[in-house]
Amino acid sequence: MIETYAEVPGPLRRQIQALQDEAWPSPPTDGPVHDPALQPLSMVLVEDGVVLAALDILRKQIEHAGNTFQAGGLSTVVTRADRRRQGHGHRLVSAARTTMIDEHLDLGLFTCDAPLLPFYESAGWQHLPGTTLIGGTPNAPFPSDQPGFNKLTLAAFFTPAAQQAAATFRQARIALYPGQIDKLW
């Protein structure tokens, strides 16, 4: 199922939230999970009414190396703990690449925890060694290379323009600036 975040049915959204709370415990908030300006698109793998895996694609225009790109990134990728290592997350993360192409994005760009690199690479994402995403806002930056953060940057270049500019994304500091809700996606 692929829906805008707001269109995901309430019962499934509650299951997704429970999985996210299990993966990343945090105090409950009344605010949105994602900044609506990032046009969240939810992908959910459901079997017999049970959410097996979910992720959100966040989107925005970025400026990099003198070019403008429609970029998307993976956020809140989660699989049910009792259903991991069965290919559900891999299937969803792979499908997200196709969805980004279908959504006419130039490229996909996001960070992951270092131990997850082989998982994302096996799903078709490319590691960009030495590349840092600058999240947050220009006034309150949140870089992915901050001490103790241990994040790696991954990408996929979908359009000819993005493929031609791919080298400019390597060993680069990329101003993503998704805002205060989604400091990094």
C-alpha cells in the first residue's frame, strides 16, 4: 500500500506508530510525525491486517553544486521485530526506489546507521563515503557527521541530470535542511 501519510487508515497508522515507538522510544507528542511541507508518502507492507514493515518517503527540492533537484529520502523505516530477516524490509526499501522514480524525483538521498549499510546496499542504494547531509535548518543545522552520530549517506540517481551530477554528491556536504521536525530524513 502506498498512501500519503494522512490517507493511511487509522488502525494501520496506530500499528506503524507502535512499531516506531518500539524501534525509537521517545516521549509521545501531539505534533505531526513529519513536516507536511515534505509531502510524506507512506509505504506499508500489510498481511492479514498486520503491518509487517513501513517507511515514509519525504520529498523536497534541494540546491547542490549549482543545480536544483527534486530529492526524496527514506524515513522511519521499520519492520516488526518478530518478522525481521524474512525480506519484508528489503522488499519495501527496494520498492521505495521505484516509487521515487514514479514520483518523478531526480534522486534519493538519506542516511542510515552504519551497521545497516549492507541492508540498504542489497536493496539497490549506493553508499556515498565521506558525504554529509546537513539537516535541521540553516539557523540550526543538524549535520549527519556530528560526533557520536555514526550515520552513513546513501543515494540513488534516477534522472539523467542527477546521474550526470552524481560525482558532485561524493565527499560533499549537502544542504538538505528538512526543518525542525525531520532534522534528517
